Amino acid sequence: MLVNKQSLDLVFKNLKTTFNRAFEQTETTWEKVAMRVPSTSSENNYKWLSNFPRMRKWIGDKTIKSLEGHGYTIVNDDWEATIEVDRNHIEDDTLGIYAPQAEMAGWSAKQMPDEIVSDLLNEAFTARCYDGQYFFDTDHPVGKGVVSNKGTVALSIATLAAAQGSYGAARTALRKMKDDEGRPLNIKPNVLVVPPALEDTANALMKNERLEDGKPNPYKGTSEVVVDARLTIDAAWFLLDTTKPVKPLVFQERKKPVFVSQTDMNADNVFMRKKYLYGAEARAAGGYAFWQMAYGSTGAG
């Protein structure tokens, strides 16, 4: 094949088609636990998170709640997946070897939000959220006191007491959450996120009629199980409320993945290395929203 603008455009078109097909066919799970927040600049400020919006009875003047002094900013990152195409392969018309790479680039681009959100959970015991505390912590300031959304108990179905002390305790802690005025937030935990090591335990807890000690299982069907192979702590598990417009985790999107090319005949990589570049680019980041809607346990005991 003669290498010219027309042939390079054809290569781009074919690789882009393969990329887009893989992108569209790839399934994701991040939507189950995070909300998409559009971004129009290099970063977003989430100072508004300090005010959990609630309707109240209007008696006298309206109550105006000012935003807290501490800010919480999520800075967008650059993301890329690049394919090098050798000029010889264009000349020899052997471009089929690049189709799998384009497919993987499409798959990876679609999976990017999943990776971002999984990393949020992996780091949630040591990463700060909008109130300055770790996202999962024992002393989030609320009103004049502190509230915990962190545990250390292993997820268990061994006995009723063990189930109550792990999943049950997390569920109760979330349902008891209140705002800084002491009003219940009506948290409804509905998603249990676990690593592969806890998949069987989580599924049994949500599906079995009885626990391992033979007693009735009071938690059957109370949450959807999401198994995330990207979670790095085998014992850690997470219970979330995703029933509301605002979810506990944020996927911030500045630029959706787009397929791009660098095929200038005079480019250094072409002249020096006879390589043309194709690939995907995106801009996005992740962060933490309302900790009140999530409970995390290290499972360390």
C-alpha cells in the first residue's frame, strides 16, 4: 500500500471504527456507586458538599446556610492509550495486527471511570474528603459531636451475631445518620461492594434463606452485591446508599475519550522511527461526595 494522506486516513478510519465498537460493547459498573459530574475547567470546587440540602418547614424568615470555610477541589487528570503503527506494516498491508490493540484501547477507555472509582474505594481509608477527615473515618464532625462511618469487623455469615456485628452494624450506622441540626437523613443502604475474596460471603448474605448457624437470614435481598476485581484489600467491604440524586462517589468528566491520530509525515517519530501514532485521549478525575452515604470496613478485625 502506498503511504500517503489517503492511506493514512483509511488507517485512522478503520482503527477508529474498531475502537468505537469495543468502546460501545464494554460494560461498566461505576454508575452503580458514583455520580457523573461534568467539568468545564481544569478543576471543580465542591465546597457545596458542606451543606447537605434539605427542605424544612418555612416559618418566619428563610434559613440561609453559608458554605463551610474548607474547600474541596478535584483536579482533572489527563488520560491516554496510544497505538504505534509501523510504516512498513502500512506499506506491506499487514494492518490486521493492530485491530486487537484498537479494541483494547476502546475497552480501556470505557473502563477508565471504573478504574477511577475503584481507586477511590481503595484509598478511602486514607484520602481526605470535603470535611477534612478521611472519607471513611471514626470522627467526622457533625454539629457539636462526631460520627463514624468506618469499621474494622470482617464481613461474616457464620452466625446471626456475626452478621449483625458486621453488615448489620454498618446498615444501622448509615440509617442513623443525621444532619448538623439533628434531623435524620433517611439513608437507605442498597449496594454492597466487595473484592473477589468476599464474593461468596456477600452473595450468601444477600441470597440465602439461612445463615451458617441455621438461623433465618434477616438481610436477604437488602442490597445489591457489586464485586470489583480492582479492589486491593481482600478483607475490606463497603456499604453505600445510591438511591438519591447525589451519590457518595464522584466521577468528574472534563473530556470524554476521543480517538486521535498523529500522522504528519514530517513528525520526528515518523522521520526518525517510521512510527505513526493513533490512540485515545480523555480528561477526568474522581473524588468523594457525602461520606454520610457510605460505610467502609477494613475487615481487619
